[in-house]
Amino acid sequence: MGLFDKMFGVQSKVQEVMSPAEAYAAITLAAIASDGYLADEEVEGFITTLNRMQLFKSYPADVMRRMIDRLFGMLKRDGVGALFNTAKESLPHELQESAFAVATDLVLADGIVTDQERDFLNQLYSALNIPDETAMKIVEVMMIKNRG
């Protein structure tokens, strides 16, 4: 049983395959849902952030909507841990630091970091094999960005 299995009580991961973009979105969604609550502002930030990214520029609006609906369905049906476990298997190495940065940004955006969100981010950087120094830089920059 892995870290996320223990944290979220997941016995097995969802047996689905995700595209790299879908895995990226799933990880950021898991981050904002890690405290057990999805505020409207968090969901808006999640969608806005994805829409601004180069990774999703080629996605037509209806494809984005279906992908987001699918991820929310998986989150509701299987929980945060299962969503994350499935996503981390499909996330390419070159997107891992970026996914951690965006997840951190979204968690910090509301100015309140719960213990669950803090634990999630700590376990996220570890699960994605992001070096401590890099993770600390990302968190520091995102804290500066979200001060105002």
C-alpha cells in the first residue's frame, strides 16, 4: 500500500488510462480536493489555469468540458487517492514539476492551507520524485505570488 493509499484509504487505483494532459489536470484537481471540499473559487481557478496553459491550447471547449466532467466523475466515484494514483502513472516526467507548481499555486490561492492540503503537497512532491530543493523553490515562489 503506497503513501496515497494510506492517506486516502484507497485499496487499489482506478483501472483507467489517462492522456498526459488529463493526468496533469487530474493531479491539480486532486490537490484542490485534498481537503475534502471544492470551493467554487477553487474550481474556477482550476478551469482558468488549465485554459491558459499551452498543454491545453489545442483542446476545443467541448473536449475540455468532457475531460473535466470525466475527472470530476472519477473524483466523486473513486476519491482523491484513486484519482491521483491513476494520474501519476500517466504523467510524463517532463510535466511533473509543472504539475506540482500548478497544484501548489491552486492550493495557496485562497490564502488558507489546511493540514490535508499541506500533507497532500508534501506527499505529491515525493510521489513525483521532485528534489527537495526544487519543491522548496516552487513553494516559495507560489507563496510570493499568492501574497496579495
